Amino acid sequence: MEKAKDKAPGAASRFVKRYLIDALGSMAKGLFATLLVGTIIGAVAMLLGMLVPSGEVELSFWQKALAAITAFLNAIAAVAKNNYVVGAAIGIAIAQGMKAAPLVLFSAAVTGAVGYCAGVGDKAISFVASDVSITAGPIGAYFAAIIGVELGQLVSGKTKVDILTVPIVSILTGGLVGYLLGAPLALFIKWLAHVIGLATALVPVPMGIIVAVLVGWILTAPISSAAICAMIFSSSIIETLEADAARGLMLAAGAATVGCCCQMVGFAFASFRENRWGGLMSQGIGTSMLQVPNIVRHPAIIIPPTLAAAILGPISTTLLPMFNTGINAGMGTCGFVGQIGTYITMLGMGESWWWITIKVLLLHIVLPAVIALAASELMRKLGWIKKDDMLLE
């Protein structure tokens, strides 16, 4: 009995690492390399297209060149954002994160695509076709890829015809799971998004606090906030919701971005005494996950950035409304992806670029830094945070 108890924590730890850290974290890389980059390229194409005169106007050489570049960028963006491409990239990324054998990894392109594109059609049953109105998206690709990888690994290296058996087993098992789970997963994510969106629209203050704090914690934890946000705040789901819920969901995504920024910028400035400029850059535009070992040893250090998120989250849903969508909501200031997504979303909603800039500077950078730094300095004086508690190794 004692031996079983000793093994249980190890098994639970392996499960969390393999499926919630390795697989989920890798899934975000697949999303980043396709959907996110495609969105950014599409936004650049949209801005360049505004410089080309419309109508029956004789274009100059440079305008023709600009029009050709815009058309090229739009074509690339369309491919990068294609559901099957995104799903395949997620499948491969998950397989790579789970250290799958080569044939299993390549087969994951199919299982990921099936899982991503399966969903609900007109008759509310699973499809893998263009008539799907709501797809399971990233979460469907996640489950399909994991099953395909695990069962593909079981037969990998067991026969002399692995070139056939491994892809067949991996694709059929993972594809079947993705196909069967497509409809229920799509409906569950839509329901969850609807609840979050409607709740944020009706009670923006408490939802601003909850979303900003929770997503900020997830970003700092060794779990992918980007992947989770890509599932819940998906543009394809937003398009299916009624106006109030859709606006509320984008508002919640804006609060999620603020919460992530509070963790990253907050830790960067709160730990400046210990980590100086290198720490400021690595945490501020890298990741606050670097502080996880210190948080485990000194839990009090997470209070300053969390306080900033709790204060600024509701401001971002009320006084200074911030909006975002998809994977961008869970990126914070990492590579300034959260800010790029905020601009793309809010410009598309008709807000002026200068007003967006003011709100981004205040809620994403300046106020998180000021609040977290002030709170950490007070806690240092009270002895709750000691010298080198936030020192990065």
C-alpha cells in the first residue's frame, strides 16, 4: 500500500508534464507558426492595401508593385490561417513535444487536421468538411493528436513494416477520436465562450478581475495560456455568438491580455533590483515563467503582479475597454504579440490608432509596472519579500 502511495504522485506528475506542459505548450508553437503569423501577415497586407487607390484609376509603377505585394501577402496569410494547415501544425507540434518517433510525428499532421476541422454542421453531427459551422479547433486537434501519438508509439518499432502500420494505426485512431469528439467539443467550447462573454458583458468588474488574474497565473505557470486562449477566444466562435456575448468575449480576451502583461511586466520591474536590465528584458518581452522556481520557494512574490491584474482587469472591461481575440490574448508582452493582436482587433472595430496606443501603453506597460513595483517595495519594507527572493538563476 505504501509503495502504491509513493508511486501515485510520480504518475500524476508525469501525466501533468506530458499532457499539460509538453503537449499543451508545444500546441501553442503550432498555433504561433500558422494562425498567429498568418493573422499578422494579413494585417500588414490590409495596411498596405489601403495605400493602393481603388476604382478605375491608372496606377503608377510603385502602386502596381505595392498591389502585387499585397496580393502575395494575402495569399500567404490565407494558407497560414487555413483550418487544415493550422490543425496539421498543431498535430506535428504536439507530437514533437511528446518526442514521438518520426512516422508518428508525420502522421500527427493528419490527426491534428481532422481534430481541428471536425465539428458541428447544419444537422449537428460531426463533419470533416467545409460545411462545418463550428469546428472543435485547437482542443479537437489536441485530443486527436495525443491519442494518435500514444497509440502510434505503441506499435512503432514492433513490426518490419512500420512504414505502413505506424501511420495507419496513428491516423485511424487519432482521426476517429477527433471525428467523434468534434461535435461535443465544439459545442462545449461555444457554450463556455458564450458564458464567459455574456458574464463579462453583464458583470464586467468581477469578470475583469477573474479573467485577468486567472489567465495571468496560467501564463506564469508552466502551462500554455496562449493555447487556452486560442481555444476560448477563437474568432470563429466569436462570429457565431450574438452581439452582446461576442463583444463580452472580446472584452474578456482584452482583460486576459492585461492579466498576462501584469505578470510579465510586473515581475520584470518588481525584480529589477535583483535581475537588472537582463531580467527586465527576459521577463518583460520573454516570459514570467522564469520566476516559477522562485514562486515555489517564496509564494509571496506573486502577490505584486497579481494585485496589478486584479486592479487593471476590471478597468480594461469598464473605464478603458480593451478588446482582443484568439491566441493573442494569452501572449501578454511576449514579442509584443498581445499588443499586435490588440491593435488588429480594435482597429477592426473602428477605434482610432492613437486612442488604442494610449490604452495599450497604460494598461499593458506603465500601470502594471508602477503597481507591481510599488507593491513589491512595500512588501520588501514589511519583510514579506526578502533580498534575492526574485533572483533568476
